[in-house]
Amino acid sequence: MIRVVLPAHLKVLAGVHGEVEVDVAAPATPGSVLDALEARYPVLRGTIRDHGTLRRRAFVRYYACERDLSHDPPDTPLPDPVTTGAEPFLIVGAMAGG
């Protein structure tokens, strides 16, 4: 099980509270986590990544183990603490403006 922390607005959209957990086959990657998340919560399709290209939306970032994974390829294996459930995979809405 992979623990996933969603930003507040996506929690509301998905109708969840707190962290969610998704079952992902090894090797767990950001792409496989998002696939599992969108399969479990179809309402999230297109909110985190583009429908057609599956590229991350511009104002969304991924973090794990205090590391920004946003620009890593989607098939990059997640750190062991995330795959063991010790640390969550965080999806964060980026801030912009001045």
C-alpha cells in the first residue's frame, strides 16, 4: 500500500478525509501511483495530469522523502520508505503569483 496525501481541494473533490491508500504493484512509480489513484477515484482524472498526454499539470508537484519528484520521469521507482508505507507520496498544489 502506498500512502498518498492530496491537497485540500482534491480531497473535497474525491470525497475523502486525510490520507488515502492505493495498492500498487512493484516497482511503485509516480505514474503507477497516479494510475491507481485515478482508478480508485475517477473524479480525479484530469486534475493531477492531462487526460491525453498523462503529463503532470503545471501547478501540481509530487514529493516523497523531502524530495521533489515532479520533474522525474513517471516510471522512476519511488524511494523505499514510500513503498513500505513509512513515508507518504505527497501531491501538492503549487503557488504562483506575486
